[in-house]
Amino acid sequence: MASLHSHLLMTTSSSMKIDLHNDYPGGRSKAWLAWSMPALFFLYEFMIRVSPGVIEGDLQAHFKVDTAEIGFTMSMYYYAYAPMQLVVGLLLDRLGGRWPMAIAALVCAMGCFMFAVAGGMTGLGTARFLMGFGSAFAYVGTVYVGSIWFPGRRIALLSGVTAALGMLGAVSAEALLGFLLEEVTWREAFNLFALIAVAIAVLMWMLIPRNPVWYTEQVRHARDTHGCGLLSGMACVLRNRQTWMLALVTALVYLPIGTFAALWGVRYLEVAMGFSTDASGPAVSMMFVGLGVVGPLIGWLSDRQHRRSTYLRIGTLVGLVCSAGLLVIPQDMPWLVYVLLLLLGGSAGTVVVAFPLAMEHNPHHSRGTAMTFVNFTQMILAGFGQWLIGGMLDSGASAGKSLETLDGTDFKKAFLILPAALLLSVLVAWFLRDPENRVEEQNAVVSTPLAD
């Protein structure tokens, strides 16, 4: 993905100058309308991403499978989502945002429909794979569209607001699916999710504008100068040590969201902390609230202060303390559980600065690849974490207990993974750095027509 902040100057007889760091190239209203459609898709995508956490018990009872098999089947979402990150940026640059995003939403619709009619774990796994495949375009596509139509000084803030919408989708999934399951079956609920995805696909096709002329010229110039293949950009990214460290830290800090909040948190609170079924869902939702509040705030602060790695270091420390705290606090302090989950989600909110930081650490022609590589690492580790925790819970069952009789100690042993992962993130984050030339590169001015 060619950077919006290229130094390329293009002059035409009917051109005007645009300060890409400060100006809205097509005006504020066009920017917000263009961004709102993929942002709506990201909100929806997060709903279907975390929905198995609400119905995990129902699925296990209906299909008569163990926790490891449920964890592996649901993680198929991430095994499609993560590899697609390596090509999503390239597809968006070549085709623009409209068609790829609309088709991606239709793939999600197909996945939801297959989930609704699945007769076994193979069908569920295939459905989750399709959901992950389509969802892979949501966050990156939203940031991609925003990077074209918003000024550079707003990109980290926009990344945070987009993340907040995802968290709203996650919280809505808890409430919406809980409400729907009182009236309909989980199969009928996923049929409804399929129809919603079709409607979003139509809206994105109608309202996402084509890439403007000046942007397509920048992309063409970057291809001519640096090569247009995926491998050339990926090779540049993989040679950058900061990108590797940033990807690892981001994946580790996000791991509590991908494992605890998205799948196992409700069961953990019920078994290990004595929460009721009605109380455990809202408690887990506090993680999404924390991420949704902290994400935009950290994005705004990092844009103003031109410091991003510091906030990631803070996030790793807060995450380590909170994840360890959840394993040791007594059951008679439910208010503290809410506080720790809120702060743990907030620590994950610091990852919103990782995406602009990844782009800033890499040359213009490989910045999109850098962003998607970070997202790839984040999602692949989340999928692996779901499977690993499920396997550790099964090891407790194989030691003479049934899955129904696993106690709080078994769950706490499995979730030792989280503080261990966050301790590693603290150590690696110490070596992260902010690039020194970021501000100068953002102050680019292009002289170009504004036509679509």
C-alpha cells in the first residue's frame, strides 16, 4: 500500500495544492462518509468474531465435543484472517476499497449462513474460516480508506476510533446475541447475521468512493520505483528488526482479547470466580469498554506528542499486572474483577498505535505490508492461544476429571499463559523505538486534482 504521505509532486493545469498532513483531500463530509461504511463493517465483523464466546457452552452440548475441539474449530476464524493480512493491502491498492470490501462482506454472509446450517464440527470450522477470510479486510480496509481521505495528523486517532467501534461490536454481540437467544435458536441468530452482512455489502459498494486520481498516481509511482510485487515489499518489512519486535509486542498485548474476551472469559468467571451466567457476560464486556475508551485516547495523544512506543510499553506493564491479578484475587471481590478487566482491555487498546508506527518504520512502498504483517502476527497468535488454552483445560479433564467438573484451579493454571506472554511483551517493548524522521515525512504537499 503506497503511503498517503509520499513526497511525490504531481502538477496539472487544473490542480490545487493539498497539505496531506493537515488537509482533508476531499472535504470533511466525504472523508467521514467514506470511512463510515468500512467502519460499520468492522463493527459487524467484531460481533461475529466474539459471538462463539456467548454460545460456546451451547455448541459443546449440542455437538458433544470437548473444549479443545471447540477451541480449535472456533480458531479457524483466525487461521483464515491472519494469512489474508499478507495480501489484503496489495488487493486494496490494486482494486481500491469498494469492490474488495463489498465482496468480503458477502463472504462473511456466506460463513454465517453455513454456521447456521452446520451439521458437525467440520461445517462449523468451514463457516468460521469463511468469516475470518471476509473479516480480514475490515480493520485494514477501514484504516486504508481513512488514510486516503483524512489528513495524516488524524491517522492514529482514526485508528483508535475504528478500534473503539470494534469494541462496540463486541459488547453489542454479548447483549444482542443474549437477547436473541431468548427468542430464537443460535442457528436462527446466525441467519440474521448473514442478512446483515449482505446489507452492509450493498452499502459499501454504493458509498465507498473510488480512489482519487492523485492517490492512484502515487501507487503507480511507488510500483515503478520499488517494484509492484508482494514479495518485494514483504522482504523490506522482514529485514526491519523494529517491525518484528512491534509485531510480537502487539500480538502479546492483544492476546487477552483474543483468548479471554473472545472465547474463554465467560466460562473462567463462572468456574474460577463464582460469577453467575448473567453477570459473567457483562464483566467480560468491560475489557471491550476499556479498549474502546483507551484506543482513541492513546491515538489522539500519540498524534499530538509524536511518541508511540512509550504507550505500548505502558500497555504491556498494565496488562501484566492485571492478568496476574485475575489469577490471585479472591472470589468475594467481584468489583475488583470488573476493574481489572477494564484495565486489561485498556492495556490492549494501546495496540492502536502499532499500525501507524509500523508504517512509519518502513519505506513508503512497503508501509501497507508492514501494517498487515503486524495484524497477521496479532491474529495468528490469538488463534493459537484459543487452541492452547482449550488443550490445557482438556489436560485437566484427562487427569481424572470430566469437563463439567473442572474447577477454578484448572482454569487458573490454563490462564497462566496470559501473564507469561505479557511478561515477554514487557521485555521486548523495552527495545521499541520511534523513528526520528516521522514528522518531516508527514508534512508532504501534493499538487493534484481532487477528482474521483
